[in-house]
Amino acid sequence: MATLPLEEKLLCAICLELYREAVTLPCGHNFCRACIINYWNLQEVDCPQCRTPFAQRPELHKNGALCDVVETLRAAEWQGAAPEPGPGPTSAARCPRHGWTLELYCRTEKQCICCACTVDQCQGHQRILPDVERKERELEEQLEENRRQSIQTKEKLQELQQKSKKIQDSAQILTLAVSNKVTALLRVLETQRDMALQNIEQEKAALLAQAGAIRQGLRDHLERLAQHIQQIQELQSCPDDLSFLQRSLLLIPPEPWAPMPSLKWDEDSAPLNKLKRTLDQICQLLLKDEIGTVSLGDAEPSLKEHQEHETNSLEPIPRPVCNLRKKLTQNYRNLTFDPLTANHYFHLSRQNQRVKHGFRSQHTAQPGRFQLWQVLCAQGFEAGKHYWEVEVSDHSVTLGVTYLGLARQKQLRQTDNIGRNPYSWGLRVQEKGYEAWHNGEAQQLPGKPGNLFGMELDLPIGRLSFYSLEPQVQLLHVFNAFFMEPLYPVFWLCEDRTITLCHLPGAKPYSGPQGEALSPS
């Protein structure tokens, strides 16, 4: 076999060009560094020339001598002094094994081969002409698949755009519908409000005009009485008896004042009562806090621990305080019981901060004292937001608020009247749950009773909320109402029960009207 030209011996068997940074494999064959790395990235780790397999990629070492020869050859070609080429064309791709021109394609080894390879390494392999392989490898099928996927993607994109437009249109319609309904509701409420305010204003004006007329009549009557008194005094100073008798016959007393007509202010007229019920229902739906159970995981220690031996100190708030409780205590009020309203079986202690229902009478009968087992707080509220906490020794107690005019007398077998009328609201703590009382109606509430409770009074929006604070802060019940008079905390407790008003050090005092709860007239 003829000796191959020098240039052909310096060709990489992969790219069929002069070596670029020639590296040597353990088997002794040389390749361009980039070519062998790319080959291994696509093929198994072996030698492309002799097919020697390697367990792992061998470390590539630069063949310095070979690189110098290649650089010398490149320099000679650049200067026009390249070595004399051997016979035959050198531009055609040649087989790295035999040096012959590559004329066939081996499908088994997936590479181009020469005629000698068909007798040697590729004997029995599937071989084909390169142009035939190229025709079979045309990308028409892949192109068609890409076109099909493109059409499907466009269809999905169009479908997504349609769905997006449908969502946008539906949201716009829903927004408009909700806006229209709320606007209509607001319009009706504003109309009802205007009519109610107009009726209230008309009723007020009529009653005040009537009161003005009565006032003027009383003033005229007082003036006539004053004139008559003056005439009598002048007549009494007359020294002549005959003149006195004659003038006394002419003295005509003024007519007595007729019974003063009653001025009746009707807070529960039919239109206003209907509007109140409607607003109560709306408030019950919209203004009730959906707080539920709140975890005490972020609790912090209370400001002051309870000390039992300090019998004369005010009762601090016991137990940890969570975030909701911190928010509520921003409007905390330190309350005290009014001893003048306490039932005669009640014993007050700790500076009127604790009340106990005993079995022996503690007080004498007074007009303002409850015959029922109840007691009022000395503080009342007529504006703003307020919050206080109470600790109970056991069940069978009632917590509530009332107008000052709550009846003190016992009727039949009645032991309490908190929530049994339109002007008081109460929460009864029972052994197996709770009862919310107002206007003689009770609502059963589930839950296991605890010993620590919070009460929040929001007068601007007319809301009274009851919270259970142990073992978790939980909203028990909300009353929504029209509070027309100042409200006073009121409590009922069964025999041998104790209620303690918890005090928060540094609580801001209520700046509104406060004072002792007086007995009703």
C-alpha cells in the first residue's frame, strides 16, 4: 500500500482537517480536543478510530510534538512552501482507518466509510450510498409535525383568548350587577333614612311647638297669678274696713290652669319600628365580626400577675394577652360595682371590684337597691367604644348592659330581668352552654363555658359583643341595636357565685358621662 502524504497523516479522523490542539488518547490515536469532546457528548466513550472502549472519560493530554508539526505545516502553506502533495485529490474526505475516499454510509456505526471498511470493520453492516441516506433523512416529516403543532398551538392560544375575554366580560357583568344592586339598596336605605329623619323632625317640631304653646300658657298663668297676688297684697294694706270689703268683692281670681296636655314622644312608631327591624337584620348580616377562634400562640405575659394575698389591691387582668385582646384593650375601662344598687345578699370587696352572693343579708333596704340578685356598675356610657373583662367563679351568672331605668323590684318568681325587656341585653353563662337574652327572647349558643369573659360596647354603630377568653379568644355573640340612652354594665349571679371586674393598669379613663348608677325615679 502506498505511503500516505504527510498532510493526510496530520488530519483529524473526526473533522478530517488539520489538527487543532491535538490530544492523545490512551490507545495512541490523536484527535482535535474539541472534536473528541463533542464526539463523546454524542456517542459512547471510546476511540472513534479503533473502537477501544473506556470505562470513563480519559484525561486528555496535549500532543506537543504533533501540534508543532501541524503549526509548521500551516506556516509552510502560508508562505507557499507546502510539502509536495502526493497523488490523488487531497480535498476529498478520506477514511481515518484506510486513507481511502469515503464513499458509503454505515447505518450500523452511523458514520461514513470507505470501500476497505466494507471488507474489514463494517462487514455485515447495513450500508447505503450517502445521497440515498440523505434523501431518507430529509426533514419533511419533522417539518410537517412542527407545522401541525404550530396550528394546534395557535388554536389553543385562540381558545385561551376567548376564555379570557369570556372571564373579563363575565366579571364586568357581575361587577355591574353587584354595583347596581348595592346602589339600589343604598338608594332605598337613603330614602328610608330621609323619610325616617323627616318624620322624626316633623314629630319633634310638632311636640316642641306644643310644648312652646304650653310654656307660653304657663307663663301667662304665672303672670295673672302674680297680678292677683299683687292685688291681694295691696288690698290687705288698705286701713279702711269698708273699703276693704267693697274692693274684695271686685277681686276675681284667675281661672285655675287646666291639666297640662301630655307630650308623648313615640320612639316605637310603626314606620320607625319597621325600619329598626330592617336595619337590625342588615346589621346582623353585615356588621357581625367573623372572628371565630383565635390562637393564643403569640401570647405575651400579662402586665401584672394576680397576687391572692394582696386583698386590698385592685384585680389585674390575669392570664396571657393575644393580639385580638390587645386590640380590644385599647378601649379598656376599669369598672367598679355600685354598692347602692347591690342586692342585700351581695357582699362587695376589693374596692367595689368584686361581688359575692352570700347567704346572709349585708345591706338595708333602699329604693335604688335591686330586690333581684343583680348589681349595676357605677360607670355608664353614652358614646364611643368601650371594653371590659370579668372573671366568674362558676356558671349560673349573667353578664349584660342596661338602661338606668331597669326595674329593681322582683315580680312573681323572677330572679333576674336582664334581657327580659327591650332596654337590656344579656348573656347567661350556663353549665353546658350560653343563652343570649333580649326583649324576652333567648337564643341558645354552643360552647363550653369558661371563667374569663370580655365585653365590647361600640355605641357609634350600636353593637354589643361578648367574648370568651379561655382557653382561646372566641366571639360568642353580637347584639346589634339602637341604643337610645346611656348604658350601664349589669350582672346577675346565683348563690355562692363571685364576679370580679378585672382592672388593667394604665387603662385610659372614659372621658364621657360617668357617675354612680342612681335609682330610677
